[in-house]
Amino acid sequence: MRRAVVISLLLGICGCAGTAPVMKEAQELTIDLRRPTIAIAPGSEYTRVADGVSITISPTEFADATLVRRSMLEKSSFFIVNDLVTWEITDTPVIVHDPLNLEFTIQIQNNLDHVLRFVETVVAVSIDGKPYPAHGVEDLQRTILVPNQGWEGMVTGPERGYMPDDCNIVFSIYDVVTEVDEANNPTKRTNFEWIFTYNTVAEQRVVEVKRYEQKMTRAQAAAFAQGSNVFRP
């Protein structure tokens, strides 16, 4: 009886202590990357002013984010205490560049003497002459600016995975009503256009692959495998 109690206590202690990860020797890995950049094209400007309307387009710059590609292998065991099983885990770093889509901040200033409406305004994004959908245009189309009022919003372009490594991006805003008659009917519409260059630069990074064992339930392991820092291709 005493021996059984001692064994039970030891199993309980091992089960609790085993919940902390047991680290193994890490390995270095060299990975190849293509770092994206976006900038206004030579001869173009971020701010365009025409017919009493000022519009500035600013692309979101890309930043590195490190995630992990996690593999988990359940080790076989003769007995399981508190539903805890041992998992062999490997975390391989994956470096991604945020945002995954092109993003453009739009700033508009109404310097006209009448109300500026964008209900019929069209926003277009093309890459090397191929049109891509723009998202978030509805916010602009709902906007009404009184004289001397400004507005700021964001439009999202295509996902970079569908783009060439190096290309030209044309961002266009069509049919901004800049003149109206006495009945407030449009008599003049103005178009705005910006050209950006998008490039990717090849580089290498050395990362550390972590290997460890950890005890957890199968439910905990399922949640751990889908953690917030886990890469999802």
C-alpha cells in the first residue's frame, strides 16, 4: 500500500513538473527572403493639387514580423497521467512582411467654395497595366466635405502574393466633381493619378530553430498548434 502511494505521488509530481518545456539543442537555419519596398516614382509626387482639391496618397511601408512554423509529434507512452502526453515540438521561424496587401492612406482637403461629394468617384489600382480591385472605396463615396474640410481614409489593394516581384503601380481617383452649376449639378470632373514603384530585394537571414518537449493534453496541444504566433500559409 505504501509503495503504491509513493508511486502515485511520484507520477503526480512528474506530470505537473513536465508541463514546463524541456529544451533541446537549437539549430541555426539560413532562409532566403525577398524584402518588399514601395515608393513614389521619380517625377511623381505624393500630393496632387488640382481645381481646388488637394489629395495626398501615402502607401503603407512594410515591416518585418516573425512567426513560427510549428510541427508537433505525440510521443508514445505506456501510461498517461491527468491526460498529459509528451509532445516533440519544433518551431521554425518564418519572416513575413506586413501588410500582406497593398495599403494606401488617402488625405483629401476641400479648398473649393462648395460642398464636395464623392458618390460617383471611382478608385482604381493597376499593376503593370493590369487592373486589380480596390477595397474600402465605399467610405470615400459616402463622404461629403464642406469648404475647408478634410477627410482621411484607407484603401486596400491586391495581396502581394499575386503581384510581380518588381512592377509599377498606378493609383487613380476618377470623377471628383470640382465644379457645379447653380442647381448643384456637376459641370466639371477632375481625375488624379499617382505612380509608385514596387520592388523586392533578395536577402538572407539566419534564424534559430527551437526543439523541445512538453507535456499537455491533446486539447491543449491543438490550441497550442494554432497559437497567435503560428504561421498560416
